[in-house]
Amino acid sequence: MFKYIEFKLKLFIALICIISLASCQGDSKNSNLELNNFIKPEYSFKESSLSCMLVAGSTLNSVERFIPKFIDSYSMMGGETDELYFLFPVIEAQTETQSFELVLRYQEAISPERLNNAFDELSFDNNAACCSSSFSSSSLWVTQQTIYTSPVISEILECEYLDGFNYATMKLVLEQFINALNKNNSPVDILFSQEESSSIKFQWTNIFPSLESREEFVESWQALEISKEIQELLLEQSICQSSQIYRSYKVL
């Protein structure tokens, strides 16, 4: 409870500082200046995705044989810093292989086109039918990235800010969240992705080394008193759909 009050006090002080700055500028329009104008996300990369399904007669082995040829082709086109992930849905601890997501992380605007060209050149459509996802985003790591193994478990939540809230107000909660994770040495990487076509839609991704480590994290986190306080603060600001869990393989 004391930590919750402390957070509310920090939020109140931050808002008072913003109002004071606006008043000093002498412009009445600035009296409604939002915290969002002062706290901006520092994105590290962009993400785009494809939703795919194996075509008739194709198997996961077909895709696996395709990957080495794809890596060689893509590398010749550039994009040395790009990363590509295959995400297979996990349902009741079983991995679904008929459908999957492709997620490209990149910094150069030409990278999605480069990916499509590589797929066309190698006739990836003989293996899977893919369509562009509506989600294209700018992303940043909320926590320091510590999990570099492959595959990993990716738990993805699609969320929306409630009226009056944004990344700036969310960041104040995230700071408390990160402090709690660090104190408990929680084995999780967290990725925040802001949808480019909407200012209110964002994606939250928890990354774990395994399904077992995810279960252990959930149990240990829910046992902490501060977890309930942080959950209340997050629910005040946003609403999320049920999470989707994937087994994620890095191929680039």
C-alpha cells in the first residue's frame, strides 16, 4: 500500500511540474499541456509481421529446408542488422505448426520490401500462403534484453490506452514494474510496440526461456503484494485482450 501511495505521489508531482512549466511559458493554450509532450518513447527498431499458413502438400520440414536458402539470399541483399522470427502458436502446451507468424525487426525502411523480394525470388508461396498483418509498429525494450536463446516463449498482448492515457503516463507505471522485476531477478524480457497507424493501440510482449519458466514467473509474480498494485495501475490506463502464446524461433 505504501508503494502504491508513493507511486501516486510521484505521478502527482510530475503532473504539477508539467503544469508549472506550461504556466511559465505564458501561453494559455499550454495550460492543458500533456505529459506526453515531455516524455517520448525512444524506439530502437520497427516491426512488421506476416500471418502465414502452410499450403496443401507442404510441411514444416519444407519450411525448414527453405530457411538456409532464404538466409543466404537475404544476406546478399543487405539488412545485416535485421532480425526475422518464426512464431508458432502454443495451445495447451502443444505447438501448432500449420499456421505461424513471421515478425521482422528492422531499422531501414526498405527492409520489409527486401523480405518480400527474397520470398518471391525463392517462391516461398510454394510452402506457405502469407498475408500482411495490420500491425506495424515502432518498438523498444522495456527491460534490458537478457534472453538470447532460441527458441523462446513469446506471450503477446494486444492493448489499447483508455481515454486520457498514453505512453508517458504508462512509463511512470513501467518504472515501478521494472524495479519490482529487478528486485526479484525475474527471468523475463519485455518488449513494448506502438502501432504506427493508431496512437492508442500497442502491443506488449513477455519473453521467457521456456513454458516452465513462464509458469514459475506467473506464480512468483502473483505472490508479490506489489503485483496487485501495479496491475491496478495498468488497468486504470489500458485494456488488453487475452494473451496469445507462441514458440518463437530466430532465423536471422
